[in-house]
Amino acid sequence: MSKTIIEIRRKRDGKILRDEINDACQTHNIYDGDVLVESNKDYNIGYSEGSGFYDYSEYEELADYEEQPMMTLMTQEETIKGWVAVDTVMGIRRVIFFPNKPVRDVLTHFHYWAATWPNYESFQLGSNLFKGLRWEDEPVEAEITIKIKR
């Protein structure tokens, strides 16, 4: 799934937020840090061609000159919370990280876990990790921490 991430300003208080846009269906999820504060289901998030957000929206896209330098937007450390599960597709063991708890595929003869809404993404980890975890086990909660080296 391809997505575009832009910085936006909430008009009522000037707070800078992050809008993650699913490019395929143009759905918006607005985050304050890691907290989802609004989703497109509220129908007040949208774009008009060439002029940014619609006037009735309580958000506005930051102009290019207002964008903050990337290093001020990045923290030294990011933690991603999610779930780890093991697939055994065609006899090959795969360790997968899911942002949301996955569901077991029971419709096919393949042994894999399927990502769930609202984030259908998954990330394959090294097959040598979590050696005690098997396809038959339920997914386990996990966190991945990424530290920026300078």
C-alpha cells in the first residue's frame, strides 16, 4: 500500500499534525505523534486540486516554505508497536511484524497470517528470530525500536 505523508496545521490552535493519505483510495488519517486524532470517516478532510484543503476543513497544508527541517521532525528514537506471528508458506518459515493484530488464514491450505484494517501492512523480519514461535501459536505483542545514529 502506497501512502503520502504531509505535515498539516490545525486551524483552531495552530498545532502541526501528520496526515497519512492512502494513495489508492485517498483516505486520510491524521496523527498527533502516534495518536490517531481523526480519520476520513468524519468527512471534513479533503483536497481541492491546486489549492490544498477545502475551506470547510479545520486543517490546512503547510506551504513549502513553512516545512520544518527533517531533523527537527525526527526524534532520536521511534518505537513501533504491533504483533509478531510466524507463517509457514510452502514449508518456508517467515517471521512477520504486523502493526495490528493479524488473523489466521483458514480459507486456504497455506499457513499464513493476514493483516487487518486499518493498516494492511506487514514487515518480514529475519526467519532466524523468535525461534520458539510457530505457526500454531497465536501472535505475540511486540515493539520495534529504531534509533537514529548521528
